[in-house]
Amino acid sequence: MTEAKEKSTLHVKDHDVVVPGEVLAEGMEYLPSQGTYRKEDKIYANQTGLLILEGKVLKTIPLASVYLPKKYDVIIGKVIDILMTGWRLDTNSPYSAVLPLKDATFDYIKKGTDLTAYFNLDEYVVCKIFQVTSQNLVDVSMKGPGLRKLQGGRIIKVNAAKVPRLIGKRGSMVMMIKSATDIQLIVGQNGLVWLNGEPEKEMLAIEAIRKIEREAHVPGLTERMKKWLEQKTGKKIEIQEMPEEESYDHRPSRYNGPRRDGPRHGGQHEPRRDGRPRRNSPFRGSRR
Amino acid sequence: MAYKKRHDGRKPTETRTITAKAGIIPKADGSGYFKIGNTEAFAAVYGPHELHPRNKQNPKQGLLRCTYNMMPFSGQGNRVRPGPSRRSKEISMVMEKALTPVADLSECPNAVVDVFVELPQTDAGSRCAAISAASIAMADAGIRMRDMVAAVAVGMVDGLAVVDLDYEEEAWKEGDVADIPVAMIPSTDEITLLQMDGRLSKEELAKALEQSLPTFQQIAEAQRNAIKQRYADAAKSIKE
Amino acid sequence: MDNALKEHINQALQKGIRLDGRKLDEFRPVTIETGTLSTAEGSAHITCGATDVMVGIKFELGTPYSDRPDEGALMVNAELRPMSNPKFELGPPKIDSIEASRVIDRSIRESKTIDEKSLCLKVGEKVWKVNVDVCPLNHDGNLIDIGGLGAIAALKTARFPKLVDDQPDYHQLTKDGLKLSCIPIPVTVVKIGKNFLIDPTWDEMSVADARLTVTSLEDGKLCAMQKGGDAPLTIEEIDSMVDLAVKTAKELRKKLK
């Protein structure tokens, strides 16, 4: 056992750019995780990404990827079809989403209403994914804070893998760009970004966004962007986090993974397999 | 052995000069470039995206679709008429077979990853250059793949086992020629493309394949460096 | 057409700038490299901003057209293939690619820069056919201008293959090339709202109301025109657009020196 440990070697450093098929480590001491896999005694990368070394665990953060719809993501979708029961949206992924009538607005929509009055073809909306089936059928909703149709402005695309860096820790990167350029800015998890403001300010914001995309893998990005924005605007920029009201992180506060469809606890537990009744259960009876 | 020295002075296991790049087609989701001697291939990946028609969709995993195309001025002789030919369709298909084994498209069922390869000039080994460029493009696009695929044409020219035949060697009139395009997964030595034109014995085939093994590692390193260089360039431009 | 994008581009144009920061009469930086392809008798690799195009010249021996037995032929083909832009599909050439081919073709042909009679080897029997193929690697707008400029650069540096037993040996190029008597340069001017722009990007082309491609020569003479887009143009507008095109062509011509 100790012999195997002695033979373990790491071929890469933390924050190295790694590519598929690259040998990251040899020996049994290291463990593969997201973006890496083990074959015999070697660990390889299986996606182009930034290597993150967490103790003995090797994982990668992808540097490029196509967006795949995920539950709870807030995305910017484009209306591509008007259905009987709602609208179909392009999500900038291989899977289109459906916005059902009942989830479009808090208003009551009468049957037979012209749906284009609400959302028309080629219009963009900020919406939240509330369901993704195993066959990747996607349902979205617009009932929620900050979810709305986008008027004016323009849309650009960024690589979905760069979205976390573009948003920053608790929205700090997005806030920095907004305060430096005084424009409205919404970043969809699916890589679509909406900007609205003075043309020169918008161009500066886009330059900033492209810079973040290009340099996402080089450490010290936040400081660099702060200096760059200060230099370009002559304003003093502070790194601050996004206020709760503007945050798009609508995940339930105790997020324990994808919500399984089933009764919430407040109902009865299933009886024990052997039929004995449950006693001393905190969930006995209904919640008050 | 009538062909003792290669006509351009290369050693039998020496390839022509290789240049590999990534990210050179901004409109694409990922792109790669592979040049070996005067054979040059540009590859662009779009996807995964929606696949039409519906009946081609695979509900278990995404599909990989390759299109190989020679630009009209890329042939060694006459102009190549634009449009798909039987040859280009066959090459597109063997490219798919060469690249599919490494790709993991299980997370995008019903979708398709399109790989387009265009060649502005060719001097033999074009399908191999196409596969090498396509691998770079796929990795550049962030496609999940356990390794990139390296490809080169190996063979025999008048009794001499060689690696990376050029057009002159392929067309050698003074003796038997065997042209064997091979694609290999470098981390496992598994072969995903194998074709042959010519005449040679089983022993000669074994020798040709055996001596070419280090070449696939060489190509794989060039492919990996192409992607790393793309990111290193961005880091370098910050320091300046 | 993306109305939001169009609104946006218009707003920026009111302030005299475009979404990439250029002025309305500013061309993106152009780079031209010739003779880069070993398999073509003439070639040019031309970039203009993000638009990246390969142009290749192939000479073929063929029989002349029956109504012009003492003339060779020029053929231009521009392919819009899906590698260069996600909006293109595989299949036979669509109208965009046909239009681009024919406009670049007429730009060269109507300037009479190539003396087609000089391509004749034997009257009625054997002539040179000059094939110009324009292949974009990355298409971010303005293919006609960039393809046209690349075509001239490639034609200027093309060399005839040696004739061996009356057949061209493409592995041996002679020192003889095409003598171009003038340099025609196509320039496309687009109209967005009330503004005229040159060198449109892909986005700008997608929201243009109308466009006018004007091919001009060194002395300012026009040799080919093509109007595109759904909106009509007044005579005054055409006048302004022609002036802008001729002025721009003079600048672009310097890149070929």
C-alpha cells in the first residue's frame, strides 16, 4: 500500500489548462472527479478546462461548453414559436423550452387571446427553468422577481462555461461592470447577455465581457477587471456583491440537490415495511 | 529495396513539418487547424445543437456528424468540382467512425455535434489531417472526450516502411506502394481508422504500424499544445 | 430580421458610431497574403476584421464557347459553406452564394482587366479557362468586397502551368501570369435608416434596408453595380453611395501594391 503511495506523481499544477487525454497524475493516491477519469493507474482529463486540485482530488472547470438546461437556472430565451398553450423559446442549447400560459404572467389569460400581445416572435424574455425531464424537455416560468420581457437593448452571446466568471462571486463581477458603465445588464445562465444603455458605454461593457471571456483562466481576474474599468472610465470602482433583490439565485435556501417529486414532509411517512406504526416521529400528523 | 532514401531526405519515421492551432474560426463553437507538409485542414465544430430531421435523433446520446470538403483549388492536379463527391462522403463517414469512440455525448440526447472540415491545399494524408484538425476543434469546443484522436498515413514505398507519405510517394511508379491512413487514440493505442490502398504482406503491415507508434504521440502532443497555446497567448497578452 | 438589434444599431448610428466602434466610412483592418497555396496556380489569403477568406486560381484547358471561338473564359465561384458561419447549410449553392459569385465575376469581367483573347491557344479548339474560387473560413460580413479584393490579389500573382504534351503539368509553373490591365475593386455600401456604411459586419448586413455594390477602376470609372435589399433607393442616395464606394476603392487599391 505504501509502495503505491510512493509511486504517485502529479504531472500538472493547480490552475493549469488541461486538455482531453492529458495525463494529470499517476498512481493510486489521487482521485478523479468532474472532468477527469481514471484508467488503470493514470488519471486523465476528459474536457478542456482549468485544473483544480482540492487535496488529492483532481477536477476541471470547463473553459468552453454548450449550455445544457438545468433546473432553477435563470436564462434569457428567445420566442421562436407561438403555441396553443404558450410559447416555445430558443434557449441557446440543443433543447427548446416551453413557457406555458399559466406560468407566463400573474394576469389571467383568457382562452383565445392573441398570445403575441404578451410575447411575440423574436422577443427575448428572462425566465426561470422549473423542470427538465430525462428527455430534456424544458419548462420555464416567468412568475418571479426580476423575470420579465426585455425591451430594447441588445443581446450578445458568451460561452456558457464563462458565465460563472462573468457573474462573479455573489454577482460582484456583473455589479462592477454595471456600476462602471451605468448600463442595464442581465446575464443568463445559458450564455445570453442583455445590455441596455448609451452606445459607447455598451461597447465598453462588451469589451469588458470579451476580456473576461478571454482571461477567465488567468488568476487575479477580478483585480485586473477593476483596474481596467477604472482606467477606461476614470471612475473609482468598488468590488461589491449583488443585493439580494437583484440576485437571480432563486434556488431554495437549503438547496440539497434537485427536488424530487413527492410529498413534502408535512404529510405522513410511508408505513414501515413490516407494518409497524411509527412512533415518536417529528412529522407525525400534519404540520401546523 | 529500391527506395532506400526518401525523395525529400526524410527519415522513414519522420513526418513533414506539423503546425497545429486552435480557436482560429471565431464564429464556430470550437475550431482547429492542422497542417502537415503541404496538406492543410481547417475544422469547425458547431454544437451540440438541435438535430433535424427528427427521425435521425438518438434518444440515448448525441450524434457526431462530420463533413469533409476539399476546396476546389486544393487538389494536386485539376480543379476539384465543388460539391459532395462519393469520395468526400466516404471520408466524412470514416471520420465520424474515427472520432465517435472518444466522444461522450450522453448528456445531450437527440442533439448533434457538427464537425466541418475544409482543406485549402492537399499533398496526401488529407483525411488524416482532417481527423487531427477535427479532434482539436472538438476539444476546443469543450466536447467531453476521453482523448483526442491522432491520425497519419503510414505505409510502404517500394519495400521501405515509411510514415507520412506525401503525394509523390503515394504516386510512386517504380515499385509497390501501400498507403495506409491510420487514426489512433494516443492514450490507449486503439485504432479507430484503418484503410489501405496497395499491395503488401502481413509482415510489412505489422512493421509499418509498429514503427509509426511514436508518431501518434508526437501528433497528440502537437494537438494538445495547440489548445494550450490558445490560452497561453491570452495569458501572455495580459503581461504585456 | 432582429428588430431589437436594428433599433440598437440605429441608435448608435445617430451618434455617428457603429457597434464595433468604427466610423461609418471606416473599413476593418485588411491583411493580404498571396501565393500561400501549393496546389493553386494563384492564391490569396485575405482577412478583414474577423472575416477570413481563401481565394484560389486554377487554370484549366478547355474548348471555347461556340460564339466566342478566340476567347478564353473566366469563372468565379463563391461558396458559403457551414464551416464559416452557423447560418449556412450544406447543399447546393443558395441564392446568397450565387449572387456573391456573379457580382464578383462581373466586377472582374466587365472591367476587361483580363484580355480574354490572350487566353486563346488555338482558335476554336483550345483556350485557358480561369477559375476563381472564393472560400470563406470565417464569415463576418462583406464577402463580396473581401472576396473581390482577394480575387484580384490572387489573379495578379497567378502563374500559368507549363504545357507538357499539350496538357498542363500543375507541378511546373511558368513565369507567365495574367496581365491585368486595370484593378477593379467592388465596394458594398449599406443603408441602415438614413445612414450609409461601408464594410458591414454580419450583424449590420442582417439589418440593412438596402445595399449597393459598386465596382470602380483607378480613374473612378464604374464597371459593375448591384443593388440588393428590400428598400428602394433615391437617385441622390445612389449618388452618395457611388461616391463613397469610389473613394473607398481608392484606399483599398493601395493594399494591393
